[in-house]
Amino acid sequence: MIRSAAAEFADRELAPLREEFDAFPFGPFFQPVLEKAFELDFFHLTLPEDLGGAGMGIQALCIVLEEISRQDASLGGVIFTNAFAQELLLSSDRSFALQGIVEGADVVNDFLIAFPVFNNPSEIRTMVRVHEENENCILSGKLEYLVIGGIARWAIIPAADENSQGYSFYIADLKDAGIMKSEPVLSLGLRSCFAVDVEFKNLEAIPICQIGKGDDCFKKSVDKMQLAAAAISEGIMKGSFMEALSYSKERDQGGRKIIDWSELQMMLAEMAVEIRIAEMIISKACQAAQRKEKGWEQYASAAAIHVQNAAVSATTDGVQALGGVGYMKDFGQEKRFRDAQHMQAALGLAPLKKIKLLKRMIGKEV
């Protein structure tokens, strides 16, 4: 039922205007689509029932993200960003803050929580600074590429204290007068899941983890949520394959449909193989995560790395299958190619994620 609802929504609301939505920030933002997704509870899937959520696990979230991203990964990115922020709060010392956000949100924007999901905070050299003033935590400085920061009411901000090692997370109200936002940053892909640069000037914020323990808090959420990021890449792959297959059945060349050419058949077969592998490993990793099987964290990390790499390769073939028109914006292939590249940066740099997985497997701390 969840898959059917997400697929129907994607085909009806996203597919017809995909090119228009991708024109952002030089065109309108898809606010009406966001509101409809909110009404269908796509932002509530993994929230506990006592917080008004559906109380479902990571597999339900992956199914929705896959189906939505098959048509337009930008909305998948918005849902993913908010879900990661929710997970971070649920696993933190201040999980009650999430209850206040949920109960006070009558519209989707007040429900959304921004987060720099295309970074791992431990990999950022420059960070917002925090100091204590009259027993309050005060943020100052600039945070680059705060995803959905231009539409969300709330944000979780990584910030460092000069007097302690590491960093911490703080929740802030983005409507506060001590915040200045840039114009939307033009990105490679997921253009309607846009980011802004944010500058903080003596902003009072609430800590959501122990001082200096932000990396521990991040690690509690990142393993499971990597699967959600992988599901977006899987959806992108499926969309690319379906468009390549449909086009090849209609396009004539050399007196016959191009689907009859063995070279194209081989290309489509390679895409199909990667899609089936992605379905299998994401499903298995989700089951392992929900059952808390031994080593599930490594399964999740490996699955995400593999699927995100495969999506880049598959969307490259998807463009080639259409020939010259594969690069044109009135087809979806070039957008999917950019989106697949963009998703490799979800929750940290791709090469560093591979190195961290290796060190985990051989028992060494990063």
C-alpha cells in the first residue's frame, strides 16, 4: 500500500512538471507538491506513533524514497533530509524537542528540520562557533550548504567550542533575527532540494547532545539513514532504466526499433542487473538493521556505497541509450545523471566513506 501510494503520487504530481521543478532557483519552487506530500504523511513515516507518526521502520522510508525518486529525486532529498534530522533528535539527549516541533506544526514548513546532509560534520574544517553566555549557548559564524534551510522552520547545526574537543549539535529556529540566509545555492542535482548558506550572529540555540559528542550522535543515525540515501539512488536508477527502455521501443534506426539492436540490449541488461542487485542488498540491509543483526552497520554502509556508485554508471548508460536527446532537458536522463552524482555526497564524501568502512571491517578506529 505504501509503495502504491508513493508511486501514484510520483507519477501524478512529479513526472508532468519535472523539467519545470528542475529549473529552480530560476523558476518557481514546488511548494504545492511539498504540501501534498505532507498531507500523505510521507514526512511522518519513521516518527514514533506517540509523536503522531506512522511508527514504521527504515524499510518503509526506503520504499517511499525509491518510488518518489524514480520521477524526481529532489522531493526524495527533502524527505530524506528531514528524516535524518528527526532520527538525530530521537537518538539524542533532547528527543523531547522533536515533540515540540511536531505538536507546533500546522503546515509543512514548520514541520521541516534542515540539516547539512551532504556533509559529514567531522569532515568540515570551518565550523560555526559556540560559546556560553549567561548559561545559554550562543552560535556565531557561517554554515555553508544547509539543506532545505530556505524552507524549513528549524535546523540542527553542528558547532564547535574552542574549549573542548570535537563538536556538538544545536537546534535553532531559522526565523530568529540572529540568522542571515543566502539566496538558494545552485547545485549539480536535486535542485528543488535546495540549500542555503547561513550566518549566525549571537544566536541562542539549544544543545541536543553532550558537549563535544556530536560525532557520536551522528554515528548513531548515519548507518541506518545511509540506506535511505541509497534508496534515492535506486529510484534514480529505475527511472533512468524505464525511460531508456520506453525510448528504445519507440525509436527507429536502420529500419527497425533500436531495442532490437544487440548493443542496446546489452546496455539495458547491465542497467537491469544493477537495479536487481540494488533492490536485493537494500532490502537485506534494511532487514538486518531492523533486527539489529550483528554487523548490520557494515551491511548498510556497503550497500549505500555500492548503490550510489552503480547509480552513476546506470544513469550514464541511460543518457547514452537516448543518444543526443539524452542530454536535453525535456527528457529526464540528464537530470537523473546529475542527481546520481549529487547523491554520492550524502552524509559524507564518497572516498572517505569507503575508507571508514574498510577501517571498521579491520577493527581500527577512524
